Amino acid sequence: MCYAGVIFSKLALVGQCPCIGGRAIHPLLLLAIVAGIWLLASWIRRVFRRQVDSLMNKIGKVAIVVILIAAVAAVVAVKYNKSRQQTGAAVDVSSGGKVTGQEVATKNQPAQLVGKGLPALVDLGAGTCIPCKMMAPILEELKTEFAGRMQVEFLDIREDSNLIQAYALRVIPTQIFYDASGKELFRHEGFFSKEDILAKWKGLGVDLSGPKTQSPTFERLAPAQPDNRPKENICYMCDGDINPKTLVTVRTEKGPVRLCSPHCYFIMYSCLTEDKTDFQKKVAVTDWATDEPIAAAEAMYLYGLDGRTGRPTIKVFTNKIQPDQATSGAIVINWQALQEKELATRCGFCDRAVYAEDAAVVKAGGLHTWGCCSHCAMGVGARTGRDIEVHEKDRLTGEKIIVKTFGGQVASLEPATAVAWFGQRQKPDGKWASAGCFHQGFFINAENLKKWVEHHPYETGKMISINQALADKMKMSPEQIQRACKIGQCVPK
């Protein structure tokens, strides 16, 4: 075995290790060091007798093993520390708390910062620390929501490293809870969600109740006007108006189920848990040219794309499609091909059929999927058990909203003013339940939400935070997730 080659290869790795501070050792220098060691060992073997030579070989082998173990341990330690920072784990600062000769700024000393008649939350971190960045929007929310009732401070140890010793820090971020007199009650290390912070205050016996400075809760528990539309003109799935030219009807023992389009039919079909063998035999679609019903399996479908939104467009015809009826770029397909296209894209939470153009984009680790509504998009985190990133549109203006989660909590929200509408309906027994996916949404602020509700007089529900929208999904059991958005049997409402 060539020990010189082994030593050189390991030293080369150490020479490029990031713990050197980015200063890689030049390979020629490493070669010179190894060659010198090898020549010295060869000379010693020639000088001493065979017994000594044997002893030197043993010592040399032991030394090489020790060197290799130390080199590998150093590399592993550096990579472990780097991976902790990249995954949002708290960052160790316990070795950086030595006094440098400068004192902590007077205003940032615990005795001066807190104890001003309000309970205080002091978060210590750094702008380069991932979990610290995730704390920032939470601290801003608390500062705004509990102004006048709780003091919220953030201190950056990059600006003053003496804070590490002054507050006896071990890792960042660290959140320290103080009572109104300035006495430390509790401290937490690492990321801490808004809900957990408020729960800790409650557990500590600190009352933060009182009028909040945030916008008052908005809700509408009765429609702005009665819905006097004839039942046969209301879509079974989306509650929208039915265009006679796109009507789809499903025959059932309890009467016909009417839907506004083939797409709403396939959404319903994807939710059914009943036996769907030969289900298409119950389905009739409407001829675009004559407004006459046709058996779905016998019709031809002109399948195109909307030039503005990119959404699929579907027109139904009984016979061969005439040139003047065709749309530029559209194709003619049968029922089976249409079904395959319509069911190809599904919600990552409830498995409903969706158009990507209508859905929220959800990233969960290496997985990219969709949410059929904003709330189902949040449910992907509950279903997969992963942190997620949701890209949704304001239902009024189409402006982008981005939600990132960490550990089942909202870690960042863009814009921070974004809110959710939880569409609800009152059941005959008086209890309130979700109004369904078509009645949920995110908005960049409360004003947009209120305008949207004004434009939809039949909507009932309430405004909730994005945090609450996520929390509602995360507390669902596996059995509840499995049943989410399912329809047991296709029957009229």
C-alpha cells in the first residue's frame, strides 16, 4: 500500500475544506510536504536496525490512521455545521461571547431595554441566519397587533457581538420573555411561531387581551341579497350560472344533476367515491350549434385554449365539425381523450381535477403540485408532512401572494398584509361548515377581500389570517385528509 499517496489525497481534501476560510493549500506545497516526510522515513529505516525499522513501520501506520481520522472528522464537522444553517436550524454562537473591550450599547442592555411597564419579547439573531429571517415577519405582526400591550424588540448580534455575553446566548435566534417589571420568565432557542409565542405568554399567565390595533374582523353571515335564481340554472359544483350551450346533465335516481361545463363535470367526477363503472352512460352534453342534448360518449369535442388566460375551451358537436365552427389551433377529440386530459392535473391535497391556470402552485421539497383553491394549497403541507411554498393570486386583482412554511407554521408571507377568506355556509342544524373550494381565496390585503365580497352578493363567511388557514389544515387527521372534498354519491342538492 502506498501510504504517501493516501496521505496526499487526504491532505488535498483538508486543504480545500471551507473551515480553512476559503484559503486552499496549493497542491505543489502538499506534494513537497509529503515527499519530505517520505524521504525522512526512508532515511530512518536505512539507519536503524530491522527491529527498529519494524517498530517505525507500526508507528507510521498508526500515525497515518490518526491523521486520516482527524481529517475526515474535520470535513464532516464543517459539512454538518453548514447543513444545519441551510436547513433553518438554530446557529451556535456560544463561542463568540467574549468581551472585545467595548460595552453593549446602553439602550440595548436588558436593564434599559425592558421593564417599562409592559411584558416584553426580545428576539436576538442575525440577518444572515435563516431561522432569524423567518422570525422577522412574525415579530412585525406581533409588534403591530399588540402595540400598547406588548413590547417587541429585535437585536442583531452582527451589529454588536457583545450582546452574546450580555444576554448569555448559546444559539440564535433566541427569544426571551420578560414580565412588565423586566424579570426574565422564559427563553426559547430556534424558530418560534406566532401561535406558539402567544400560547407561551398564556402559559406564563400574561394577559395580552384588549382592543387590537389591526383591522377589525370582517365577516358576512347572511347573503347581501337573496339568491332567487332558478335551481336548474345554478351549477351543482361551482354555484355559477349555467350557459345553456355548455350544460352537462347527469341522470340519477333522485333527479338530474346539472353542471355549467364539462370541466365542472370532471371536477365532480374526480370527487365521487361511488362506483363509477360505465358512469359516462348517465351523462349528456349539449351540442354547441343546436343546444340539443347528446350522449357524452357519442359526441365530438373541439378542444382549444383561451388566447388570454391559456385555459382550455371545450365546445361539443354531434356530427362532423364545420370549418366555420372550428377555432384556430383547436383539435377534435372524443370523450375518452377529453376525460384523460381533464383528469391529468390534480390538486395535491384533495385530488380534485384542476386547470393549472386556475390553481395555486405548491412546492413541497422537490415536488411541484397544485392546490385547487388557496386553502387546499395550504393542505398540501398537512398531506405531505413537508414544508411548502405556495404561489397564489389575489382573487380580485390577480396580484401574487407567496407563503412559505417551516415546521407546519407560516415562516414568511409576501405581502405581509395578505389575508384569507374562509367561505362558509350554515347547515340546516344551524352549524357552519366550509362552503367548498370555489368559495375560498387569498387577498393581498383586507380592502381587496372586502371589495371581492361586495362583488359577490351570495358569499357568506369571514376573513381569517393566512396563519389560521394553514393551522386549520395542519390539525386535520389522516382520515379527515383522505375524505377532504369528496362527494359520496352524485345526487341533486
